[in-house]
Amino acid sequence: MNASHILILISGYFVLLLIISYFTGKNDTNEDFFKAGKQSPWYLVAFGMVGASLSGVTFISVPGWVDASQFSYMQVVFGYFLGYMVTAFVLLPIYYKQNVTSIYQYLDDRFGFVSYKVGAISFFISRVLGAAFRLFLVAIVLQQFVFDAWNVPFEITVILSILLIWIYTFKGGIKTIVWTDTLQTLFMLVSVGLSMYFILDKMNWTFIEFINSKELGQYSKTFFTDDLSSKNHLVKSFLGGMFITICMTGLDQDMMQKNLTCRNLGEAQKNMVSFSIVLVVVTFVFMLLGALLFIYADAHNIALPLMDGSPKSDLLFPEIALNSGLGITVAVTFMLGLIAAAYSSADSALTSLTTSFCIDFLNTEKKSEYIAKKTRRITHIGMSVLLILVVISFKYILDKNVIDGLLTVASYTYGPLLGLFSFGIFTKHQIKDNYVWIVALVCVSIILILAKLPSDYFGGYIFGYELLPMNGLLTFVGLWLIRKKKTTANISDIA
């Protein structure tokens, strides 16, 4: 499959998305852009969220991570499942009760203006970096296998990718994305299934023979309990995964915006529970695919592709799918799956960033429909430009597996959100709102210092994803220290 064929495939795919966008974006109202009129069927949201949660990072980076970490990522995924339950039965009822457009409006009601802005800024930084990670991954694949053949610079590849997303989301927003995510999830899952089928056929294996093979046994160790100081210990990974999900789904405007388009709380909870079960199963399939890729590469002497002179495990899947002689079917389905996985998360990220900036910083809900719509459109363009700049910068500063980098960044940026929401939900205290930004800044700084200190300082202990709950706990303690003391009048009022 050459570069021209891939470009034709991408063009056809986006024509399909534009057709969906045309029908879902006819009204072009802020209500549809931000909330889809609160009419989305829960099962449609659930299926679409699978693709948005997995994204291009899971599609490529998780399989590419198997060689270095085996199936240890499943420890994190099991933690994800518990985190989704907390989101469904603790956080969603709060959001539906308050009928929020941006979930950070809860912090305004609970604590005040500064807490609200700290929460919104934490999300904004987190989502810009998270979306950029995902877009960067698809951009380097397109660059390596398509645009390098035409000597197109990486920067142009990034601009074209984000321009396409802007085109099909600028009118319909979240209403369009609920439907496009469903289509994209379908493409992604079909791609993985067909890729595994054809690789197994090339290896002359049945699926059962693959599952029972000694080759799979070399990659499939899942639980690591020997050394608590190691980064991938079961307890650290499980707890880290749980809090990552609570933060990156339950406290994240991007993921919650889809849930808030459901007709009522009950449907939103059904969506969350069913989606979380499917996600665990699908992620395990990705781990199996990763092991199969490395087994196939070893059997056929396929080396890891190079990027800027260094081996890049994230590129193994596209290398095998496109260049190892598996046939046009695998190549086509891989590219469809990659594009679907990448853009199913990137489009919703762009929309949620636009939503958060409009609601949380520009107060468009208090403006006329005409002014609000004009502001939304300008903001949508601004968010697109910002993502372009951040993605391009990653080419020069990112030096690790993309999913590892994504989860590491989350440890820093989502901590203030975790602390603020936890304090608001589990205590009845008010706080000195003007000092919240200081607490957040100090806590993030402490976590950054801990992560950078040599492991020798801690007896060989290596910090992993547990940095996120630690960050949240530090923020919680900081908020406790700036809580307002109850006066006699307050106590009598409560009584």
C-alpha cells in the first residue's frame, strides 16, 4: 500500500465524517454544540466512548509497550474499572443534580471563583497536553508512512490533521462527535480483529494455539508483586489506574461532556458501567495484539522502525501492517483503525477545550446567542492553533513511549482537580478561596521534585502512577489547612 493509496483512504474517510457533520450540525446552536440537546442515546455514547478512551495511543502505543512491560498495563486497566464505578455513582449524580455545562462550575458553587478557575486551568493544561500526545502519535505515523514519500514537512502534516478535525466539528460540536465516535469505534475494533486474524493466518496458528503458545508466555506476565519499589508493582499500578480514571474521566470535561448529553442520570450511569466492562476486554485484546506483533517480528526478522535515528516501538504495528507483506486488507483496515482511534479522541478534545474556555473563562452562557456563537467559533479556531503548536513541539522534546508519557503528565496536572473535588464531596468545610491557587502550585511543585529525585534518596523506590493520588492527597491536606473555622453563628445555623 503506497502513500497515494493511504491518502485516498484518508480522504474518503473524512468525506464520510463530513456527511455526518452536515446532518448533525444543521442547527449550529450552542445548546447542540455543548450538550447535544441532552438527547443522546446512552448505548450510542457508551460505544463511542470506547474509541475515545482508547484513542491512537492505545491503538499503537499499548501494543508497542508489550516488549518492555509485558502485560503489566492490565494492572492499571483493572484500576481503571474501579475508577469508572466511582465516576458513575459518585460524580455523575453531582453533575446531573447541578445541571452543569462545564463540570468545573461545581467548584464555583462549592468554594468560589478562584477554586473554579484553578480547576478549569488544571483541566485546560491537562487536556491540551493529552490531546497533543494523541495527535502527535497519529501524526508521526502519517509522516513516516505517507508524507515523507512526498517530502512534506512534519509541521504541515500536523496542520492538515487538525484542520480536518476543525472542519467537521465547528458546527455540530459534541452532537456530531457522539455519532462520529460510534463510527470510529467500529472501525477501530474491526481493524484490530482483522489484523490479528491475518497475522495468525500468516503464522499458521489458530487463536487457541496462539493463546497456548510458549511464545505468548514470554510476554504475558500480568501481575508484578515482587518488588514494591518498582514502578509497575500491582498495588501502585492498580491505585494509580483507579485515580487516573477518576481524574481523566470523572473530573475531565472532555469525557464527562459526552455523558452529560444523555437524557438523564440513570442512562448516563448505564452508559458508564457498560462502557467500562467493554473497555477492559478490548484493552486485553490490544495486549494480545502487541505480543503477537513482537512474535511475528521476531519470526520474520523485522526490526523496530527508526525515528530520528532511534528505534520506536510505537511504530511496530504500522510497520508490520503496511510493509511486511500481509496484504492490502490488513493495510487498509490498519489505516482506518488508526485514523478512527486517533480522531475519535482528538475531535472530542478540541470540542471540550472550546466548551471549557467559552464557559469557564469567557462566560458565554451569560451572553446573547449571537455573541456566544461568534465567540465559540473564534475560540474553536484558537484551540486548533494551540494544539498545532503543542503537537509540533513534542517532536523535539518527547523521548519516551507515548502512553507512558501521557500517564506521567496526568500525575502532575490532574492532582489539583482530584484534591478539590475530593474535599468538596467528602467534607462540608468552606475554604479561603483566594489561597487555593497557592496550594495547587505548591503541591504540583512537590510532586515534580519527588519524581525528579534519584531513587537512591528513597532506598531504591521508584515513583510510578501513584504520584497522582499523592498529588491529590497533598492538595486535600493543603485545602484542610486553609479551611475556614466554624464560628458560633455558623454552628447554630447548621443546628
